[in-house]
Amino acid sequence: MALSAHLAELGEKHRLLERKIEEETARPGSDELTVRRLKREKLRLKDEIERLAKQTRH
């Protein structure tokens, strides 16, 4: 898989996680553990996207 395609895929996963977080927090009685897990995963993806993007600039 080309790096640009991989970055695009990671970006899409990041956007989907953002949507899931918004949906979960908007729900009455949302599960805080689920929200925390989703946020951690979203941050992990963001870090990976930034790391890969930095590699392409060097």
C-alpha cells in the first residue's frame, strides 16, 4: 500500500472515531470508559498520521 493511501485510510479512521465519540457523548447515560477508549484510539491514530507525514517530508 502506498504511503499516501495509508495516510488517507488512517485519516478516515480518525474521522470515524470522532463521529463515534460525538455520538456516544450525545447519548444519555453514555459510557465514560467507552468514550475514553475511543479518545485514546483516536489520539494513537493522530500520532501515527503525524509520524508518517513527517517521514514523507524528510
